[in-house]
Amino acid sequence: MNIADLTRRAESGSCVAQTTLGLVYLYGDAPVDIDYGKALRFLSMAAEQGASRAIANLGDMYLNGLGTARNVSKAIQLYEQVGKLEFFAALELGRIYASGIGVPVDARKALEWYSVALSFAKEDFDCDALAEELSEAKDYVERRIGEPT
């Protein structure tokens, strides 16, 4: 991976390069060490262009206070922008509302978002790699079906 070229393309406005570079810095993919400040910068640039993967990862950064102050409201806002497009955004929204992370517990919203997460399993999706996450969503939905909201 040519980081200098990727950086040049990201700085020139390439949304793909911005997202890729943001993820490289977020997860510390070789040859780059984790740098949350750079990750936040490049993912924010890509998010401004509407990149759903960048938006979902920004949500993770705000939810966990990585490179920025923890801001659950901002994380929810970001996840909701792309929750119907990004499995992990829908899953995190289900978790947030089921557990009351920074918001009151909301079983209806948790059920809604866990159901959206499960809908990804019906698409061209690597269900084996995400078995644990899908099981979490399925268990929650099955427990809630038929309960009054």
C-alpha cells in the first residue's frame, strides 16, 4: 500500500482514498500505526461526500471517544444516516437502544434496528464471519416479538 499516493489522492478529493486512508489510520493497517486524529480527519472528509462506510466508522469513533470526545448523540446521528446501508451501523443502533447507552432504553427502536441488521443476512453477505453479531440480533428480535412495546 502506497500511503504517500493514497494521501495525495485523498487530499485531492478522492472519496475512496479518503475512506481507505481513514480506515488504515483507524485500525493501524501496515505500514501505518493507529492515528485516531488522522482517521477522524480523512473519514470526516469522506463522510462529507456521503460515503456510508466512512459515516459508520465515524459513528464508532464518536461512540467510543476515539480521536474525539465521546458523543453518543453524534454517533446515533451518524449511524442513523447509514443504518439501512451498513450492517454494523444498524447493529450498533440496536445495541445502543437495547442497553440504553447514552439514551434511555427503547425496546421498540432496538427491535427496529436489530431487525434491519438481520435483513443484511438475506443479501449477499458473509454470514459465517458475522455469526456472533447476527445471533445477537436474532436473539433480541425473537425475545421481543409478541411483547407489548
